Amino acid sequence: MIARDLITEEIPPLKPNEPALKAVSWMDEFKVSHLPVVDGRDFLGIISESDLLDLGSASNSINESRVPLISVFSYAHHHLFEVAKTLSDHNLSVIPVLNNKDQYIGSITISKLMKVIAEMSVVSDTGGIIELALNVNDYSLAEIAQIVESNNAKILGSFITSHPDSTKIQLTFKTNRNDLGAILQTFNRYDYTVTAAYDQGGREEDLKTRYDSFMKFLDL
């Protein structure tokens, strides 16, 4: 899925001649702390709530207030994971999307992104989660997948967490099986270090409750 597919129609862009007070009001209405500023289809930058609240007066226009604008965006063809990284790197609640002519075509909210991620099979499908600690040179996803598949299971998705100045990595992956006992025994036989394992038996409702709570937090 790419950025173009994630655009929400709910977030309107601001114009540079509109009052800063309007920006604050819209941020409160749409439950975000950032909004794009656009002149026609030209993207000027992102305005943040914290910078607006630092103003002595919000009656002036955005231009007159000289509020700093953040020059961060995603292109329409950027993958969902690139969008997520940009949002995270810059602590944004909204990210503008530009076409290949650098024209503004819409925005993505962090809440929309989280909903899309939650609906991906690696998150929504039933299954157990395993975490392995590995040396970088020992990492082989093909071998790990072979171990999982030898126990009549499949890997639905995985990601790696690395640590600066370390040759150690942590691999987290989700299988399509709730019962992880046989898989874990096989990893132990192959001298893999299993740091954590979560089968979904009895945890599905807990995970749903945590996700619902997180989504409510985003709407605050």
C-alpha cells in the first residue's frame, strides 16, 4: 500500500492568509497537532500546534505571524512503511502527500495509518509471536522459516530490531499457529535463543482492548 491510498478527506489544508486562530480551532476539531499550509496546490510546510500556542496573538494570519513551517512530506508513491517512518522520525500527527510535480494532493493522519496497519493480516490474523536474539552474522530468515514450516506453520510477517554499536539483533515474527510449543522446542534444538513467545490463546481479547484504548488515545 502506498501513500496515495492512505489519504484522508477529513483534513483540510490551511491557506497562508488565514488566521492562526483558525488553525488552532481546526486542530482541536480534527484531533491533530499539525496541519499542512498550502497556497493553491503549492505545499508551503506544516504548522504545529505548539508553535501556534507560543504566539502572543492568534488573530494575525499565518503569514503575518511568521510561524515556522516544517518542510516534511511524503510522495504519493512512497510505501506505507516509509510514511510511518517519516511520521515517527518527525513526531507528526499529520503528513502531507505530494505528487511527482511536488503539488499537494492530500494528507495522512497517524490515526488512519494505525487503522490500516491494524487491518493487515500480520496484525489481525490469529497466530503466535516469537522473539529471537541473534548475532547479525547468524541471521538467516530462510533457515528460520524452514524451522517454522517443519512444524506445519507459516511466518505471516517479521521485523528486526537492531541496537547501535552491537552485533546483536532481535527478530520478531508472527506465525499462523496459536500453539507454539513444537516450534519453540525445535528452535531450542537448533540452539536459537528465544527471548519471548506469545501464543494468542486467551490474549486476543486483551490485544483488542489495548488496541481500542490506543485508538481512543489518538482521538483525545
